[in-house]
Amino acid sequence: MKYISTRGEAPALSFEDVVLTGLAPDGGLYVPENLPKFSQEEIASWAGLSYQELAFKVIAPFVAGEVPDAELKKIIDESYSTFRHDAIAPLVQTGHNEWILELFQGPTLAFKDFALQFLGNLLDYILKKRDQKVVVMGATSGDTGSAAIEGCRHCDNIDIFILHPNKRVSDVQRKQMTTVLEKNVHNIALEGNFDDCQNMVKASFGDQSFLPEDRQLVAVNSINWARIMAQIVYYFYAGLALGAPARPVSFSVPTGNFGDIFAGYLAKQMGLPIDQLVIATNANDILHRCISENDHTKKDLIHSLSPSMDIMVSSNFERLLFDLYGREGSSIKQLMEDFKSGSMSLSEDALSTARELFTSYRLDDDEMMEVIREVFDHTEYLMDPHTAIGVQAARKTRRRQDIPMVCLSTAHPAKFPEAVRKAGQTDDPALPHHMADLFDREERFEVLDNDMATVQKHIAANVRA
């Protein structure tokens, strides 16, 4: 299996190399040269497999033997051994043929654990085999950071630096990152927004001369192909639980960076019968505007009660565009140049195909809080703000009631107590027992100016020999 860049000017890489490379040298994102396809009979034969067994079936074709099967199974088993629920990704019913896929049962209470527990163990395996040390640099709007830190904190060959927008993540999200005190973990609170953090990470990958000569950057953001790959699994898991492939399933996905729903798109291309994929956004609605109005214009970022979706530059959308434009790297390069200047528009053919693949919906904070209240009143099920956006988007755009609608629940409500209180809850949701003392733990982080040289100097000074 080879991996190619969405911009067409970078060499094809093997699986292990693409995991370590992250962003392609031409600025593009890596995707498989050919996507594995599964027959309906093969998918049907997976009914009843555990999450770990299913993960091996879905992931193995992408690895193509570069990691021996026995080692890959071990990495998968270790990655999900830290989850609090034996089902790993349990389903809960909240309405007629409406289901919540709980993706917050991992150690940091967010869906990012599915990919980053796996990526941490995979990196550990590859780096030990190669006797190589690397620097992980990532940006987070709240959940990626803690999941990446949890996945990498015990890796001897990794120094990890996570940038988050100062005072723009929830207190729980911040404390989950900043109370991890291992010597290889470094948290940077950047005076800016998430897009500033993400832009700084991308620019650093483009010029790594600030690092010691024997180090390279590795991505843990969803620009890293391994993260997308790991997320494909839970679409198959939920689909099989609800009768696929004998009947289709639909999914509603709260998304900011487009990685989670892109994994659903890949699951469909690989053979899972998905009827509808719903892009659910908050007031930072660039993805909804693009699908509904062909308006992919940068606007000022709005600080919302669903901060993990406060994103205006959706990195993984480029991977979809690559397919929409017939995998022509030159077209993607031009589109990204247009967007860099503030705006881009899709061709009629690309827009038409996108609308066949996706529906979309936008909610502001007031609408989101009303959904939390309504669902709790009718079911006593408490959702986090991102999940509420996914549920309402599903209800507003759903085409068929006879097809199960699965709403991806991306985080535990305890991570967003402010939103839950504003939605009418008198008490903050309780943190799980393994985090009960979170607010008593010591914090360690650096507040840095939104300045590339300042951040890179800090990183260089703290890389261990």
C-alpha cells in the first residue's frame, strides 16, 4: 500500500513513513493510492466480532503487512484496553430509530482517544524498531491535546508539544492536558485562537530547521493518516450492530476539522451501506456554508459553547476535495491557494457530488442548549454540546425514518459543565472516578505570544537529548 499527496508533488510513501511524516512536503495531506474495498458478504461475516477484532479487519489492509499481524493485533488490543466500557463504542437509543454512538469511553473522555491511543502505541512500535527519536507537535481546540498526551506520555522516544488557544478551551479540557507532568510532555497556551495554533503547526512542518539535527516532527493532528484510518472502524462497528450490511445506516457527525466525518465517507467508499452523512456545525459554519451555498469564505472565529468545533480552516476537507476533483493534485493546489487568500468556490461538478454525499446543518449556542434540555426532559440522557449539535442536525435533515440514524457523541458532558449548566442542569456532570481529583492536580504549562520564533525557540530548548 502506497500513500500519495493531495497536491501531487510529493513522493509516494509506505505506511510506516506516512505515519512519521504527517504533512506532505508539498503541503498536501497523504491518502491511500487505492482504497481497500469489502464485499457485502465479507462485511456480513464480521457480525459479532469484538471492537478489537473488527479494528484488525478494517485496519490491516492499510498497513499491508508492514507491521506483522501479531504485532498489529497487540497494538490494537493495548490501545483499547484503557477504555471504561467493554463495548468500547456503545450505542444508546434516544428516539425512534435514533441512536447515540458513545465515543467518549476512552481515558480522556473524547472520541480522539480512538485514534490517539492507537497512534501512540503505533509510534512507540515504529520508533523502537527504528531506534529513532521524534518531536510530536500538535494543535488542539480542546480534545486532541489531552488524547495525544495520554497516548504519548509513556513513549521514551517522543517529546510532545501541544498548542492550545489560551482561555479558549474548557477548564476540564485544559486540566486534562496541563496536569500531565511527565518530562516529555509540554503544554503551550498560545495567545490566539485554534486556527492560529494550527497554522503555526503546519508552518513548522514546512520548515523544521529549528529542531536539533537528529529530530523530525511527527503529527498527531488529523493530518496524520493513521488517525483517520483508526476512526473508520467505529462506523463499521455501529453499522453492524444495527443490521448492516443487510440494511443501510445513516450518521450525523459534529465536526470542525472534517476528520471524523471523512472517516465515515471512507467507510462508505469501502463498502458500508451508508444512506446519509450529515455535517453538523456550530456558528463557525464554513463546512455548512460550503455544502449549502458554495461559500467557503473565512470569517472571524466565534467563541462558542462547543469549542472543539471553533475552527474555520478544516484541514481534512482537502482530502475530500482531492476525490471530488478526480484526484488531480494541481486542482487542489490551486484551490488551497485561493482559500489562503480568503475564499474558494467549488466547481459545479464537485459541488454536485458533495451534495450527493453529504447534507449539512448549523446550530448556534441557544439552539444547542435547547436540544440538551429537550433530550434530557424526554429521555434523562445528558449530552455534551457537540453531541447536541449532531442530534439536532440529524433531526432537521433526516430523509428516512426507517433507516437507523446514528449521532456520534464526541465527548462526555463533564468536559463542558458551562454549557450543561446553561442548558438547565443544576449540578455539573460528575467526572468519572479516574478523574475525580482532576481539579486538585498540579498544572504545568507556558503562556506564549502568537509568534512563530518564540514558540519554536521554546520547543528547541525543551527537546531532550
